[in-house]
Amino acid sequence: MDAGHDDGGHDDDGRRDADNSAGRDVDAGRDAGAPAQEPGDRGSGGAASGVPPKRGRRRAAPEPPPAPVLDDAELRGALEAILLVVDQPVSELTLAEVLEQSPERVGAMLDEIAAGYTAAGHGFDLRRAAGGWRLYTRPEYATYVERFVLDGQSVRLTQAALETLAVVAYRQPVTRSRISAIRGVNCDGVLRTLVGRGLVEECGTEADSGAYLYRTTTMFLEKLGLNSVDDLPPLAPFLPDDVEELADATR
């Protein structure tokens, strides 16, 4: 009896194993016949349904404000005003960007201005040079311009300029504030004149205050016929008796 029971148990286990094996084979065949699923196909509304994903709407960029409308007279005046203050040729593109006009319109107006100056016989004309535009004096008036420039350089120095130059010569290197303190008046304008005439130049800065220092130039020595500042005449005979008190007051 026990042996027969054991054989029946083994038969039942064999049938269950066969059924499980057949089920796995069917599932494997079903999986093999199904198309592979991409990662993006998961969930509803994906690429498997043929519906593209929704994208947010982009806002349209705001339109730039319209360029100011300049009539020909205003454009002409603006160009002439700019050309009077430039120190080097300025291109049509730069002028167009400043005035917010097209380079074609600016170029046409520059040609018209240049032709007008030539026709009117002005002492200056508008020329294209070095890739830009600039006002120039006419060659036929070069003699008068040269005479004016040379005469301007030979004008005598004013009393204020001479006094400032003397302070620089005898106290160099000296700061601008020190010069003003010695003279008792502001000397910024006079000092700029002396620098422009080539008689005075900057020579570094003061260690304590960082102020610019000034000294005389080689041209100053040439004009006075001196070899060095050591050849300057002594200043003592020209000073007042209370010079020490004056010097202490300015410190």
C-alpha cells in the first residue's frame, strides 16, 4: 500500500511539472511575437499612440521700437554737428548707428554735403579718408592756415603764465596745488597752456598724495639758452624781505 501511494504521488508531481513547462513555453512564444517596447512607449499618450508630446508655446519677441524719422534737413544738420567735433575720420556705419538711420541713407547724405561744400566754394570740404569722413581745410588756403598756426605759437606769454612758469622752474618737481598755493590763485588753466606750449610737462606723482608733479622741459631750456636748470639766475634778489613768513603761510 505504501509503495503504491508513493508511485501515485510521483505521477501527480510529474503532471504538474509538465503543465508548468508548457505554460512557460506559451508565454515565451507570446513574448517573442510581440514587438519590443521602447522606454518612451511606457504610459498613455506616448509615441506608441502616434501623438507627439505637447510643447509649450513660445512667446513672440517684442518688436524693437521704430527708428526716429529724420527728414533730410535734420539728418544733414546732425551729420555736420558730429563731423565738427571728431578728431579722426568716422565711418558711415558708425554715423548710421548713432543716428539710427540706414548706412545707405547716411552715405548718400554725406555725398550730397560734400558736393554742396565744393559747389559753394567754402574754405573747407568734406572728404572720405581712411575709411571714414572728416572735414579738411582746402589746399588753396593752406598759406593762411599756416600763418595763423605759426603766429599763434609765437604769441607772448601772459603775466600769469610767466609767474606760473617761474614757480615750476624754481620749485620743480612741484604739484599743481602747490603752484596755486604759492601764487594765491587757481592755475589749472595757465598750467594747461604751458603744457600745450611744450614748456612744462608731467614727471610722475607725489608719493604722499598721488598728485601729478610738473617740471620744465628741454624746450624751456632752449628758449632761455640754458644748459640746465642749475643755470637759472638766483632768485633771492627778487624775493621780498618777508619771504620766509610767506613760505610758512603756504605750507
